[in-house]
Amino acid sequence: MNTLTQLIDTYAEKLLQAAKTAQKQAYAPYSEFRVGAALLLADGEIVNGCNVENASYGATVCAERVAVWSAVAAGKLSPQNPPKALAVTALPCALCLQVLSEFAGADLPVLVAAADGAEGGYRLFYLGDLLPQVFRLK
């Protein structure tokens, strides 16, 4: 068993539960589409995020970006200190994937909770599969 498989086996349920807990905190009065995210940091800490909508739709922020920015603001996430995994309750959008690519490589596991709400059910993707062409300035 490789270290990535061990990581997923060890953290999958805990990450998915954290994402589902964060989902309950979402502020989504316009779409009523609540999303939660849980970002596993290098030190084993989990940082949650939820979507926050705004009447000016462009000001709405996705759960994944809330988790990333919270980790950066806490001084716990940088390109030199990348995350280990992400769990979300809905498939991430391209904007969130691009933000994640600033801090993580193509091999970042992305666990997406089963749409039917099945306990423990999820689909496993990798950042590079979901965003095969990353925008880079360099």
C-alpha cells in the first residue's frame, strides 16, 4: 500500500464528515445550494470552509476557497507547505481548482462526497484530473 492510499484510508471518513459539518454552516439564501469543504493540512489539521453567497452574485465565495484562504490567513498553507487532501460535498468549480493549484500539485486527492448522501460514500479524483491545464504566469 503506498503512502497516498494510506493517507486516503486514514483521513477519508474524517475529512468527509468535516466537509458535511461545514456544509451546514453555508450561507446560501439565493441558490439554496450548500457546499462544505475540508482541507487537510501538512500538519494533520483540518480547515473547514463553506460557501457564502451575496446578493451581488460575483461576490459569492465557494467553500473550497474559504478553506484555502482560512488556512493561508492562519499561516498554515503556502506553496512550500501544501495541503495533503481536500474533501468537498460537491464537485469543485474550475476557479476553486485553479486556486488549489497555487498551493498543491496535480496529485492532490480530492474526495467528493456521494451525491446520494450515502454514509462514507465518495468519489476520488486528483487535482490534475479535474484541472488538467493549470494557468501559470511563469
